[in-house]
Amino acid sequence: MSPKRHADLSQEFVEQQRLRLLALRKQLLGGEENDLAGKRAFQRQHGEEAEEEEDDAQDLSRREVDQALHNVDDRRVANIERALQKIAEGSYGQSDLSGDPIPQARLESTPEAILTVQEERRQEADAAR
């Protein structure tokens, strides 16, 4: 079986990225579990009294921020899963939209990148409309 080609990336680089992606996925998913465990522990310790003391507006604002962070993490985990799939397929480092190469510098800073910077900006601009 011949090694799969990943754009112009070395096999060593791709393997290093695979390990980084696995660690990042574990960190993101583990962080969510730790956050939920912390909330449950706080609730057990303080019971309903803590809820009564919280201002409704602050609680709503905190929930909105939490949800926004959760959405970002969900999107990152999905991109991590796709990048790992692309490694297995041999297409890591190529854009999902155009097939254009994603620069190695971008992959080093954002190992879960599945689009070029320009394509990602275009998608974000379209989503904001």
C-alpha cells in the first residue's frame, strides 16, 4: 500500500497534525464535560439559594455567552473530525470547496482548517447576511 499524498505536505507533518487534532478534540470535548461537572457540583453545594440570588438579566447574558462558546466549540469539533477524515482519505491540506492547497502556515496555526482563508471569510460574510 503506497502512502497517501496530502497536497505538498510531508508525511511527518501530516502525522504531527493528526496527533494535534486528536489532542485538540480531546481538549474541547473534555472542557465541556468539566464545565458541566463544575456546574453540577456548584448546584449540589449551593442548592437553590444560588439561583435565587442571581439576577435574571445576568443569568440570561451568561447563557447567551455560554451558548455562543458552545457553538464555536461544536463547529471546531466538526472541523477537527473532517480534518481527521481528510487525513485518512489523503486529502488533508486541500480545500473542501475548491480543492486548492491550504498553506502549511495556516495548517500549523489552525490544524482543523478545511478551507482557505479567503473561502472561510467568504462563508462567514455570507452567513452574516
